[in-house]
Amino acid sequence: MRERKILGIAAAAMAFLAAAAGPLRAAPADLDTLLKGIAAKGAQEVPFEERRYLGALTAPLVSRGHLRYEPPGRLIKKVETPRRETAIVDKDRLAVLNEDGAETASIDLWHNRDLRLVFDGLRGVLSGDTAALRAVFVTTLEGDAKGWRLHLVPRGDPGDTRIKGIVVAGIAERIESFEIQESDGDRSIIRLLAAPPHS
């Protein structure tokens, strides 16, 4: 299974969890305010569209489906197009199932620095733990109620990971997209097609 595909699973999970938390009352004044506002509460499900831009291709790879979060840390990504596939993240394990429900891949997330970075970001945002997030990333929050962006740049040697940065973007009360930027120029962008009706 290609690593870029796995990174896409992680990105989609993070985008969903951030949005599933419910609306923000206003643009975040600081990182603590933002994280508290988007901390996920309860089981949630939301449709998504993911576009993966690869240097070797002239057009993005597009997939659509639904993402579900089950506390305290179980993520389920169901891809419906272009082909059916389910990815389940539970604790430190990622399992990928085909349309018949047969497992096609099982990965220990913490044996891969790229995945570990993405999920460190996920858990920091999900728990509202500013200190944990800043221990792994250099964080920059910019913008206002009309549009804000949270930039996460991995700490340490840039040569140790393909992850150049992670960007979460939103408008006032909700997160609208999540992007993973790679050092070779490839990137994945996940957009939420609808906010969940309840928090």
C-alpha cells in the first residue's frame, strides 16, 4: 500500500475530528481558544472530499466518502468513490479493509515518522492539548473571523520526514479544510462537504 495513500487517511481523519467538535463562537484569539473550541465531543460522522495532488500526475486524485469518530480515539474512513474501501484507526494501529471486509493492510503507526507526526497533530488538536501540540510542531495561528489558518511545522531535522507542514483552515465557527504539505511538493487537501448536525 502506497504511503501517500496512508497519509491521506490520516489527513482526512484530522479534518473530520476538528470539524466534528461543533461551531466556534468567533475567530480564535489564540491557540488555546481554538483547540478548546474544536475539541471533539461524542460520536460524529461527516461526508468529505479529498484531492491528492501528485507531481507525476496532471490532475488530482479525487475520492469521496464518510468519516466517523468514536470516542475515545477510534476513526473510521469509508471511501465510496472511486472504489469502496474502509480504513480504521484504533489506538496505534491502522487497518485497511477492502469492499468485502477483508483486511488488506495492518500498520503500527508509530513505526513511521510521517504518520506519527500527522497523528501527533491529530491527538493534540483533538484533546485541546496546546503543550503537546507545540512539543511536536512550531505553531502559527493567523487571520480573523472571515478566515483563519493554523500552520503546524514539524520540529527537528526536516530530512527526517516528508511532512513539510500541516494547515488547518476555517471561517469563524467551523473548520473547512485540512491540508498536508510534503517536501517534494505533493499535497493532500480534505474539504468537508457538510458540518455534522449535532455536536
